[in-house]
Amino acid sequence: MRQNIVAGNWKMNKTLQEGVELANELNTILASKTLNCDVVIGVPATHITEVVKTVDGAKIGVAAQNCADQVSGAYTGEISASMVKSTGAEYVILGHSERREYYGETNATLKTKTDLALANGLTPIFCIGEVLEEREANKQNEVVKSQIEEALFHLSADEFAKIVLAYEPVWAIGTGKVASPEQAQEIHAYIRSIVADKFGAEVADNTSILYGGSCKPGNAKELFSNPDVDGGLIGGAALAAADFVGIIDAF
Ligand code: PGA
């Protein structure tokens, strides 16, 4: 059975001290709870080591928000998948729309990053999603299909089985506009069908597909109650423990 997952994406927010404080607060709240989903926090690279030390790894997994598309060497400022792994992080968010839009990441780059993440034992949380004009032109299915095909279809079924997908309509990220539960279910089911066609029904059934884009405590339950929505990738609402826990409690 596939896992339900609530993953936070802190983006470029919080100093190290603030981040450790938030991780600590979250850890304390979750310690007394029985969780019905996996919980992951995607923190800035500078914070990973300390956050890993702060949280109970049995309850909270830690993610990097990116890794390099090279193994090692003269790539000033980059952080490799093996470096990420060596911090104790278990996950890496790849292909977030902000990386695609502001840092020019293409499906080809993301294919390489995915390979490196998998080779280093990291679980990619792989983001896909259409921009507003594409949704308005009813092209969302085409867009997500090509994102998955170009970056992930070279994998074997065993490799693909290690990927978590996150569908994030770009028009819903940080905008307060949220996909309706029907819109989310429709495209999540479509995404699962693409995975089934390529990798088989069993792999598709076991793939966690998260929804991202203005997910909040007030709308999480309705979104997560859809059969093909297996949790969320949470930006803004992951920056305050009470909000993030409110979303975790939706399961
Ligand atoms: P948001 O961000 O929850 O602030 O919309 C989601 C994301 O970008 O992962």
C-alpha cells in the first residue's frame, strides 16, 4: 500500500536558529501523537545537519530542496546528492516549479538529478505541474505527462518505485488559490494512469502522489480525502508548527 505523506517545503525561509526552533517545536508536538502519515520537512541545505539531530527520525524525515546535477568537482556553490545524503537527509525535493522557473531547470537536468539522488539512496519528491496559461488552455495533462516522461521514464520500475510525486499547479503555489478537490483528484488519477501504463498497475498503486499549492489546515482534509491524493507538499503553512500539524492531523 502506498504511504500518505505530509511534506513541508520551507523554501528560503528561517535562519538556522529559527529553523532548529521550528523543528524542535514540531518534534515536541508530534512526540505525543500517533501519526497516520509520514512527515517530512524540506529545509535549507545549511540547516539539514542540525535539523536531523533535533528531530526524532522515526517520526520526521528531513529533505533537501535541491541537489546538483553533477557528481562532484568544480561546481562552485552546488551541493551534491552524496553530500545531501551524508547529512542524514533521506529525501530531496526535485523539480519544484521555482527551480524550473528561476534557475532554468529542465526535464533533462532533472533526469540527471533524479539519477544521482537515487544512486545515493535519497528519495526524490519529484514536482510536476502546469502554469496558469496551460491550465486555461486545458493542457495540464499534456504538461505533466511530458514532465514525467522526459525526466522519469528512463528509470526501471524498481527505480521508479522509489519516487514520490508531487503535483503542484503553479497557479496555486503561494497564491491562496487552491485546486478544487475535483481538479486535484482528476489530475492525480491521470498521473497514476500514466505511471500504470509505463511501469504497471502495482507500481502505480504504490506511488504516493502529493498535492501542493496553498494547502492549509482548512482545506487539507477535503483534498486528502480523494482516493488518488496521498498527502501534500506544503509551503507557507509549513512555516508555523500549528498550521503544519493541522495539515498532518487531516489524516
Ligand atoms: P504553498 O507552496 O503551500 O505556499 O502554496 C507549496 C510549494 O511550493 O511546495
